[in-house]
Amino acid sequence: MTEKRSRISEIYDFCKEESIPMLSNYDAGFWEVYRQNYNYFDRLFRNTYRTFVVFSCDNGNVEENATDWIFDVASWLKANEQRYSELWRMQELSDTDYSILDPYHVTETHTGQLSKNATDNLGARTDTKSGQVSYGAKSSSESNSYTHGAKSETDAETLNYGQDKTTTEGEINTGSQNNTNENKVSAFNESVYSPKDYQDTSLGSRQDTTETVETRDSRSDSKSGTHTEASRTDSETKSKSEIAHTDSVSDTNIYGAHTNTHTGTESESKSVSKTGNMGIYSNSKLLGEHKDLWEAFNFYKLIFDEIAEQFLRIIY
């Protein structure tokens, strides 16, 4: 049976047509950038190793050889996962973790705990405080003055009365009456009177009516008055005096015997970071080493070369 090995360019064309990563879809942190950008990396791999064939795959057709190739690459990545992960970690160091000119990085952490136990035995005691407070004589005076202006008040009142008329009516009842008229005359030089004529009149009973009308004309009565107060000033003076005196103050506190106990714990945690150049290397030497490192180290080229060395053979 004739062996049919596939060129790497044929493997690339098949994987591109099928839209699958040529160097496997291996799930690992160091391989995540490749998985997201495999179109670029696969093209770079094809151009670098276009004259190579996959010697480990000789199934006779490109599809089967591509399948075996992808599985072989994934197996290689699996076998070297720890080593590649450590190299990738170095690749991803940030300026915070790796400074070109400050190679010295030290962090010191100190923790400690201090326990305290103390007992104070205090005997009985009496505290007495006494003293005197003296106050000097003190007097105060307060004067107030109130001024009232002149005041005048006028009262006026007018009473109006209309016309007034009063009528009084009455009746007088008189029974039957008899009137007797007798005329007597005397002779010249005689003192004795002799009847001249005689008249006897008899009147029946009657009723007399009387009416009295009293009329008073309308009038108007007016009265007015004025009350006047002259201006005046009222004065008021208050005086207060205190004689000098002394107050005595005394304060006594009695404490019985007692014991005070103090228990506590103090914790301390301190972290100190030191960063810089210890002075062993000059800045130019540190920059030179940094340049040499990244010129010599290419993470993806390292993996590509190892895969090619393991699974490919060049065609002359």
C-alpha cells in the first residue's frame, strides 16, 4: 500500500474550509489567545512550515490526516500544559509585578498578639476636701423714668324729644237735685226781714263728662364736658445691697477596699513592601538583559517549533 502523507499547507486549507483551528481547540489558559485568534496563528504556521509534511499521518487522504494531526497537537499540548502555563505566566507579567529598573521586590508581613492581665488591689481610703469661698460686698441700683404726655378728653351728648300730647277723660255722675230760692226784704229802718218771694225748683239726675288735653312741644337737650390731664413724669428707683460674707465648703468621699482586674488582648498586623534597585546592577545592564530576554523568547514560536520538530518532516 502506497503511503500518502499530507503537506502542512493541505492541512491548513482543509481546516480553513471547515472553519476549525489547525492547532487544535485545546482548552487551557495559555492557549486561550490562540483559540480566539486561530485564523492569524494558523496562517503564520502554514507560511513558516509550508514545505513540511505530517509524517505521523499516512491515511491516504487529507481529511483523515487533518483529524489525526489535530489530535496529535492537542496531545502534545496536554503533555506540556504545566510547562507552557508557567512560560505563559511569565509572558503576562504586568509592570506592577515586574519592573525593568527596579528588580528588588520584597514584602514583609508581621503579625503578633499581646495579652495583658493585671490586678490592682486598692485599700480603703477617705478623701476629704475643705475650703472657703469669700464674697465681697455688692450693691446695685436701678432707676426707671416714665413720661406721660398731656391728655384731653371731650364728651358730648344730645337728646332729641318729639312732640308730646296727653289726653285725660273723666265722668261725673250727679243724682236728683232740689234748689230752693227765697228772697227776703226789710222795711226802712227795720231790722227784721220779711219774705218777698219764694221759688222751689226740683232738678232730675244728670251725667257730666270732662276731657283734659295737655300738649308739650318737641325739644332737643344737649350736654358736653371736657376732661384735661397735664403731662407728667413718674420716676422709680430700686436699690439692692449685699454685705460681704464667707461660705465654708467641705466634701468627704469614703472608698472601701476593692480589687480592679484588667484583661485584654492587643493584635497587630503590619505589611511592609520594599521596591527598588539594590545597587548591584546599573540601569543600562538591566535594560540590556530585558532586551536580550524578549529577543530570545517568543512564546508561540517556541510552541510552534516544538510541534514541528515532533510531528513534521521537511521535503527536499
